[in-house]
Amino acid sequence: MGDRTDIWQGTLSLMVLKTLQSVGAQHGYGIARRIEQTSGDLLALNYGTLYPALVKLEQEGYVETEWGSSDNNRRAKFYRITRAGHRRIASETKSWQQTSEIMARFLALESAR
């Protein structure tokens, strides 16, 4: 495993929503582990950042919660994406794709030196 980096500002919400879209309802720890695994363990997820992000996504109506039992029979809050969350993924994905294309143009510039 190489050096791990922090999550870029503005990307965590999209990562959470995409995770929930692909694997279904998950508790916070499951979401965190899946994000880290998906990144090839290159991202270091700060759990103190994840839970406030989940609360914010719930307040904004992008996720819903339900109490249940985790794999080890502990009480856990499970998060599930809503229709509004699916719409947010679509708009955020378009925005990030455009940003990536713009940055690719700048990274492709050759030095004038």
C-alpha cells in the first residue's frame, strides 16, 4: 500500500452516494471501508468527517436512515440513497467529468521553457 491521502473537499458526498447506489444500504463503517477499498486503499477516510457528511446528506434528503443490526449483531444506523440522492449523483457526476476534462487540458500543456 502506498501513501494514503485525505479525501478531497467536495468529493466525499459523491463517494458516499455512489457507494450506496452500488452496494445498497450500509452502516457508516461499511461505507467507510467500501470507499477505502474502492480507492485501492489510497484514500484515508477520517471517520470524524464521514459521520457529519452522512448527517448532512440525510438533512438534505439525499439519504434515509433506518436502525438495524450489523454483521456482528450490534445496533447500527443504516443509510440508503433516496431518489433525490440519485439525481444528485447525476448532476455531480456531470460536474466532475467537466472539471476532469478541463484539468486534463491544463495538464497536457507543454512547458514554454
